[in-house]
Amino acid sequence: MQAISGKILIVDDDPIQRRLLQEAVVKFGYRFKTAENGAEAVRIMTGPEASEIDLIILDMVMPELDGLGVLQRLRGDRIATPVIVQTAHGGIDTVVSVMNAGAQDFAVKPVAPERLNVSIRNLLKTSALEDEITRFRKQASGTLTFADIITHSPAMERVINLGKRAAASNIPILIEGESGVGKEMIASAIQGSSDRKSKPLVTVNCGAIPENLVESILFGHEKGAFTGAVDKHVGKFQEAHGGTLFLDEVGELPQEVQVKLLRAIQEGEIDPIGARRPVKVDFRLISATNRRLIDQVKDGAFREDLYYRLNVFPIWIPPLRDRREDIPALTRHFLARFAAEERKPQVAGVSSETFDMLQAYHWPGNIRQLENAVFRAVVLCDGAELTVHDFPQVAAAVDQPPALSAAPAGLPGETRAPDPAAVASPPVTARPLDPAPQPPAPRSGFEQAAPFGFMRNLDPEGHVRKLADIEEELIRAAINHYSGRMTEVARRLGIGRSTLYRKLKEYGLEEGGEENAA
């Protein structure tokens, strides 16, 4: 897998210089885009491609619009992408002019590759740290927007587009996704992009509150309402008055509290414990869960009427393994923060081999796990950049993926290159096709479940499976993978929704899929 690292815009009217810079940038482990003149550079940086550009290498002397003119245009449009200016003439007046215009570094042609690499690495690190600081400040002040979310993934673009639409109204939102995917960040961006920005964003982790205190914490209580209530307590709903209430892990709420939550949504008022009359509250509700609420409804653990009140505008955030394009940018941002916190300014980059490894890992703990892994790597790192050796646990998992380690080698119906490590080490399991299987193997290789992400081509007798059986298995897997969201299932399978529902009926899969069809 090719690592998707930072992207650098090379602006130079000399094709030979562009080619030399391209080769240097690729050698350093970055991607590139080129512009033949200043006008083209301005067009790129003011268009949709600008979000992909992390740094600009800008020639000073160009026809029509020169480097100084490009800088003035970009900074005038508040585009803060770091810029390295290079020119054949390094007079002091020129240096002063470009630095005053907003350039971060200056180099005289021909610039040494090592000098250019250090400059790129340091500027990307500084830019990432500045972005992190800005993001923390905005999140604390309730002004974080979707422009502050780090992503280059098409899957996340869909999430952001939905979030922007939801932010324009007061519609109740249900954010679903695995733990650590960034549900609270999306909630903050919705708040900061709405007309309630700068108002309170009150976050409640429903799974972390003791059951006997949930009602008091959410709705508040009057003095003397129960034993130990020595003072009046204002609940989270009242704290969020005028702003947004974010209920994380909403599926953990007890049944009796679910009833009061339903009334608060329907009537816009709450009943603090011990209060004589209801209290009117104006709040925007965003809920989140890492479990499928519809399954909890079926099990009787969550009220169906409340589920439909919360699930008015569902947003599903894909796991990190489904948006690996985001891993390099997230890694650089975490690196910048932890290098500053740990007082390790010399750690300024990540090797391309490390990016390859990080993108090959499956990240069950998602962004939160990546953040902790980078933190540990920064502490371990003794060099100028993070290497594979600074991620020992990830490296071990990538060398022997957990999903495949339990599966016997050479599963029938699968084609896989031999593992050199497995060849060199003593065998620990019998081969599935061994004519004399060793006990206590309970099942043959044909009967064992295929690893996650694989699909068998052969049946238990060793014959090619029927197309209908494979199609049914693939539809089942897609429904499970996309949590029953039929529009997404149909899109990923490349068929229309009507075709999907017809096939569900043919294979007897209708039950359990219709609830999430919307």
C-alpha cells in the first residue's frame, strides 16, 4: 500500500525545476501537484483542491503573476497554507519582501535536498500544531466548524455534508458509530455551524453516570427532594438552555429516565426532582451511540417511541479502517501536539514506511487508539521522525493480523502468498488438506469460518458454490457492515434499492432490514 502523506503544491514556470522538485518531494515521502505559473497556483488554492494542499513551494520570478503576487493574493484571501519561496536571487530586500508578504521560509536556488526536507518537515509540524491549538480553542468556545475537522476521505465528506444540513435546523440528530470515531467532534461542529454557536454545548456520557444519579444529573433536583439533597441542583438540560445538549451513549439510559427524556423532547419542558411545576427549556438535542439502538428496541431495553424521536436525522460515522486516507493527516496532527507536550521538538516527521504500516493496521479503537499510539511513539522516539520501531504493537499486529492468525494456512478456495515467517518457523497447526488430520481438530479446513473480509469460493465438498448462495452471503455481510442502512447497502453493492428489496424477499432477509430502510 502506498502511504498517503502530505500533499505539496510545486509552483514554477521552469519544467526542469518542477521535475527536480517533484522527484525530491516524492523521495521525502510526500505527494505533489504542480502549477506552471502564479495564476494557476491561485486558481488551485482558491478552489476545491485547496483542502488537499498542505504546503506550497513557490518560485519567486514568473511571468504575469510572480511569487510575491501569489503570496499577496493568498494572504489577502486568508489562506494560511505554509509557503516556501525559492529564487535564484537571494538579496536581503527580496527576503524581507516575501517574509513580510507571508512566506514561512526562503531558499536560494539550487536548494540542497536535505535543506528542503528539513524545511518541509518543520513547517508541516508547525502548521499542524497551530491547527491543533486553534481546534482546541474553537471547541472550548463552541465555535468549532466542519472546516476544522481533519479528513481527506470521501466517506467523511458525506458525514460532513449531512452535518452541515442538520446544523441549519433544530432537528434531533442521532450520531452512530464505533467507539473512538469522533462522534463528539461531529457534534461540536454541528453546534459551531448552527445559530446556537457560542452558546453552551453540554456533553453528558450516559454510560458513565451511576444509575441512581442519572435523573438528578440530567433534570436537576430541589433542595430536600431526597436524602442527601442539601442544595438545589441545576440539571444538564437547564445548563444547555439556549444551546445544545449532547447525550453520548444514549442507549445506556435507564427505562424510567427514557420516559422523562421523551417528554422533554416532545413538550420542551422537564420535571426536576421535587419541583412543584415543570421548567421550560430551549435546547438542541444531539444523541450518540456505539450500539445499534434498533436492536435494543427489539430486546426491550430501549423505548421504541423514544428511538423514533431521537432517530429523526441519523448520521453514521465510518470507522477509521474504512477511511484510511485520513490516517496520515491525523498522525501528523497528533505528532505535533505530543512532540510539543513532551518537549521533543526534534521529532518532526513520520517515515513513509511508518505511514504504510499505520494504514495497513485495522484500528479497532479507531481515532482514539491512533492518538494513543502516536503519543506512545513520540515518547519512544529518539530520532527526527517516527519509525516503524516506535509502534511495536502495531508492527506486530500488521506482521500477523489478528483476523488471520487464527485461520489455518492455505484455506481452500482462497489464494494467498506464503508467509515467509510461517515457512521459517515450526508448524503449529495441521494443514487443512492433510490426509491424516491430527486430533483434536474438530472441523476440516472447508468447514472453518473464513476470516473477516474473505468469502469462500468452494462449498464443504470442494465444489464451486452457487452464485445465489454467494450473493445472499454478500448481501447479509453488507447489511451487517453498514448497520442495516439500506440506502448505503444498495449504493455499495451497485444496485437500486428496489432491486435490493426484491432480493431480500427472495432470500428471506426482509426481517431486520426494513426498520433501517429509511
